[in-house]
Amino acid sequence: MPLTREFRLPTLAPEVEPDDAALRAIALLSSGGDTRITLDPQTGLNKYLSGPYPRTTLAYASSTANDMSRPAFAHVAALAADGQGDHDARLEALRARLRAAYRLPDDCAVVFAPSGTDLEYVALACVAGLAPGGIHNVLLGADEVGSGCIQSAHGRFFADLTARGVPVAPGQCVAGLERVSLADVPVRCAEGLARTSAAVAADIETELELAGGMARHALVHAVHGSKTGLILPELAEIDRLQRDRGGAATFVIDACQARITTEALHEYLDREAIVFLTGSKFMGGPPFNGFAVIPSAVARRAGTLPAGLRDVFSRSEWPADWPGRAALPDEGNPGLWLRFEASVFELERFQALPMAAIERVITAFQQALRRELAERLHLPLVRPSAPGEDDEEVEHPIEMRTLVTLDVSGLPAARTFEDAQRMHRELALAGVRLGQPARCVRTSGNEWGGTLRVGLSMPQVVALAALDDAALHAKLSGDMRQIADALAAQA
């Protein structure tokens, strides 16, 4: 949908001129996805209260959705203004850039998807037909991954309109994925505390036995960076499960937050696990875009694409040699391409930083958040590990420390989860965007308590890394004080 100069963008950064080139870029960036991407004509924001352009908002909301950095927006606005190019060649070039950024082997397949939720169809397609009974999909922490994933992981549509604009019924089976059973293994106990890796692995083992009894291939999810920073199960548990179960299971690593080091990504790929990432969380790109990295051994075993995926994907989004790719519609999606361009642009800038520079920024972020926000308002931090596993937090990849979950249930206006949801929206509309609440705290009345998440993004790390120590600490301290003031005002 073209945007006119009458379309409201009240929080557009003042240094961005709302000329025809900018409006064209914004229109494209908010197209080619499902209804979650649509901009409200009054606020200029999507469902997650973010906009695909630079804004005046103070945002530490990379765990939910980003506004765009000024350099990334300038990059995609120039590409949108050019308007020339072959969609297939564009996505193939992005595959090459992703391989270079993560040092991936050339035979590693990369599949693009309109969102992290749609990536579940990719994993199902990889194992469809491997067992006579179908697929038993073992999802981890439904409350700690994308809200629509329960449907897509079940081989069903999760919205009433796909990214291709095809009307569907939520809950309707995708043709070719009818024989999919689903199990959800919780990553937190009923009290909200993180479970141990051993406990999660034991539940997975039970589901693997059930899958064998049903003559179904098991698709087993692990999480590397859940909504609250959990990594479950550990690599040692994955190794044991793979060793005991042989080829009866394929592992999927949900790293959709993209808070993962290149080394950790390779450790999973070496175990022939499919890895999900999105460009719209830590990577800093606009919502919605996701990609699956598929080891060559898994791609070689894959059968013909399920027929119903033509309602979701276009041909260019799958590698050229994938069986059944020709049955997908041969059409472009310039909005999705531009969203990937913005995300990969941010990834390349981040990957160029020395690890010491990244660690300096993250350490300063953690110090400022604790001193100026958590301690000032007496807000506990939600643990990203099980009780008694304090050392696990230290061992997490450094990017995992870019996300902190605050227990705000002690604030009168955010006592319950629903209260925190209202506060989150009011803060966002008032100019302070944080990550959405997650269910991981219990109140004294045994209700889900209020939480909010504070997270850095790759473009923020890049910008902060350019500051000297004094300016870095001043910037982060000032931002955390502003967030604290906003929370106190709401409370």
C-alpha cells in the first residue's frame, strides 16, 4: 500500500525527511507479511508498537520488535528508491552474505521465511516423510517462544492471512502436514522458576519414546535464548539424546532471538541440528523476517515440499535444488527482501566488532541497568537459570547478557501479568519501549506477576561501542534513569 504524506508518522525521527523515497521504503517494509505487520494509520505503528523507520522513542525492546536504526533505514531507502533487481538473485546474494557473516559452509542450506513463526513449517518440511506415522513435534516452552508457534509447529495456519496474502483459517491444517502431533515441554515450573537441563531432557526422552510407539519421526526443539534468556537443554544432554536415539529424531534449535555467538551456532550445526534465527530481535532489523540454517545432511534427507506451503512461501525463499521448489509461486516479495537487507546490514556491522568491544558495552549495560533501574526501584531480576545453577549464567554466551527480565510485580500498577501488559503499552505510546511481559513470576496470590524485559540490539551495541568509556557510561546511565522515571510515573 503506497503511503501518502498525509499518513501519520508522529514519532518519525526529525532528521529523517518524510519524502517520497522514505515513504516508499516504509510502505514496502510494512508489506509482504501477515496482519501483524500492518501499520495503524493514526500511530504509524504495527501490532507490537514499533515502526519500520527511525523513531524518537527510547527503545530497549529487541526481545519483542525493533524500530530501525538510521544507518539501516538509509541503506534500505536507497535500495527501495532504485527499485531494480531480480528477487531470486537478491535472496541468493543475501544467502551468501549470511554464510560469510556466520562463516557457514557453502553446502549449508538457508531458507527464508516471513517470520519466526513461519519457520516452524520449514522444520516440518525437512522431516516430512521420514517415518510412516508422520511427525511428533516436541516444542519447548510454548510461553517462552512466539505465540503463534503452537499452531505452526502443529502443521496448522496461525493467522487468517498468510504472508502471501492468501486467506486461511487459523487452526486449519497445511496440506501435506496433516500427520503432526505436538507436545509441549515446559522450560519453567508452575512457580515460574527455570527447570534444570536434566529435567527438560528427561521429558524429551519420554516424548521420544512416544514418537517411537507411534512410528513417527521426532522433531525435537531446544531453545538458545528464550524470551527470558534460557538455554535448554545443554549440549551434553543433546549429545546423549542423539547418541541414544540415533536417527529417530531431528533437533531444531530455536535461536530466534539471535542472541547466539558464531561458535555456538556452529556447535549446533556440527550436531546436524536445524537452527532458527530472526533478523527482527537482537539483530536489530524490522519485523518480520526469519531464516533457517539447515545442515547439508538434513537437507539431503528432505523430501518434496508439502503442497500447502505454496500458500506461505514463494519459490525464491527456498534453495534452488530443494525438491518440490518449482511448485511454489514464482513471485517477488520486495518488503521481505528489504527487511532482510536491513537485518543483514546490522549483522555485518556487529560481526565486524572485536569481542572485547562487545564485552565492554554489555558490561556497561549490565552495570547501568542494575544501578540506575533495578536497585533504584527495588526490582528483582528474573533468573535465566535454574535455582542452584548460578554458574550457568556466567557460562552463557556473551550475547545472552544483552537481555534482562525485570520482576515489576512489586509496582502497584504492574502487579499482575495483565497489569504489566497495560503498562507496557502505555509506556510505549509515551515514548519508552521495552520488551513485552513474559509469564515467569508468581505473585503471593498465585497469579502470574508483572514483568518487563530490557534488551540491547546489535545496532545499539555498534553505536555504543563507538563511544569512549565516559560517554558510554553516561549514555547508558541516562537511558536507564529515564526508564526508571517512566516506570515510577506509571506506578
